[in-house]
Amino acid sequence: MSSMERSTMSKLLCRNTIVAVAFAVAALGCGEAAVHESGDLDIASDPSARADPLPQLDPGCAPDDEGDTPAATPAPAADPDPVGTPTDPGKGSLPPVMSLSAKGPYAVTIDERGGGNTWVFRPTDLGKDGVKHPIFVWGTGATSVPKQYTDHFTLIASHGFVVISPNTGSVNGRLLTQALDWIIAQNSAAGSVYSGKLDTTKVAMGGHSLGSVSTFDAEATEKRLTTTIHIAGGSFDNRGSSKVKTPTAYICGASGDIALPQCQADFKSVGKQPTFYAELQGTGHVDAARKALPGMLGWLRWHLAGETQHRAQFSPGGEFFQGIWKSQVKNWN
């Protein structure tokens, strides 16, 4: 890693340490109970289980001019939620749903002992009705770990996706690739709960903040991805988009997001890949991960589950161009 890369990474780690205290609260709080492999209830149903010590601020790390505290903004319009109608739910490889915000049809199991020190959030009844489950590899923000995204991952897994995330507060591209290696290997491992139940041809990778930057790094050499999702995390060298080879979604906060300049620069430098870009009004760096969830699910159901009706939602005039979603697209035809 060059001295410039180390400097910019240190800056990102400092910023994320500052927002980690807020994230520990904002990332949790609205999930439904899920079952751990040990049989315990999900921490989302037991607030006392969230009393982890919050990270201490580095005394040499202070807020900068880009704003670590989201600025006050007018209350935004409601998030888009529609997904077809009862008479036209759309077709794909997963059971259809009527809402991108509500819990999906699957009960969820959380495995805190995934291979390579990962957490895995998966449908409890893997393979039910012959479903092959798509894979979503996620990188957490700096100083944050999968436990802090329990609500997010539980919601996504309830829609039929298998979510795997390295259990570290300093994720990188290598760890994301290793997580993908392990989960794909489970599909052909004798005796594995995943054996024959994953769709290893439908793989997404993404992340929040540092996890987004790490996804760019993994994309530079990774050839197994169907699509990627970048939440509030642009590259510091403005070369992130040059590493992207698949359709991708960039979803960032607005004026309160410390990563907004990098997000904007990456979208500006998009090459030939179809790209959706949104700035969520009234949203900062921390809560972008939660407010982006309907869009993330729509994007995953479109690109991994074959529900092509969602394309209209991400196209000009669609639901994800309304309310808090200030959006643009490139290479869309």
C-alpha cells in the first residue's frame, strides 16, 4: 500500500470511528427475531444484548470540514415501497413479494461461525421448493462489524438471499474475496447445510463506507460477480469505477455524508457499465445504509432473482427517482 493510500485509509478510519457511536444505535432497532445456529434469539429482539462497548475516539482524529455530523435538513418524503400489485407481483427465482421494505417470506438463521471468521445470514429453510439462493457478500463500515448490521442482513436474508460478511471492523478486498470463496465452496461440500442450495452464478458484492471501498478493490480482479452495490463509500483516488465490470448501484447520503464528494467523483468517471446513482436527501453517512435498504433489495431482486419489473423503479420517473431519492443513471439503454 502506498503512502497516499495509507493516508487516505487512515482518514477514512478516523471518520468512521467518529460516526461509529451513532452507527451503533442507528444500525440496530427495527428487525424481527431471527434464530442463531445456537438457537438463541436474534439480538434485534433483545436490546440488552446490544450493550457492547462503543469504540473510543482516537484523540488525533477530529471532525474535518467535510462534516462528520449530518447537517439539519427538512424532513424528506416517504421512502418508495411499491413492488408490483397483488395481481402482478412479478416472476423470478425467489418467492414474489409485495414490499421492498417489509420482511420477506423466509424465517432467518444467523450463523456467527461462518468460515474464515464470517457471519452468515440465511433463510432457515434453505432450498425449500427447489429454490437456489443467490449470494450477497457485504463489507461493513470501518470499526463496525456484522452484528451492527443485524437488522439489515436479516431483512435481506428474509427475501431469500444468503448474506455473508467478514467479522471485522477493518474489512478489505481480500477478506471479501475469501468470504465468497468459502460460501461458494459450501455449495459442493458434502454435509454442508448449503450443499446444492446456492445459485453460485448469481453473486452480488457490496458494502457501506469502507466496505464499499473494499468492494472496489475486490472488483479489480474478481470475475464471479453479477452486480455490485456501493453505499456511502467512494474511492479516494477517483478510480473506483474503473474497477467495476458489472451493473452497479451507487447510493449515498446527501450533504451530511462525508463520503459524498468521492461518491460523486466515482459516478462522474463511470465507464461503460450500467450504473444507478442516488443521493438520499436528508440522509447522512451513517443512516444511508438503512435508508438505502428498499433500493438494495429491489436491485438484488432484479439482478440476482431475475425480477426484471424492478428496472422501471430504477429508471427515470420510477419510484427510486422520487421522495428522498435524487437519482441519475448512465449507460441505461
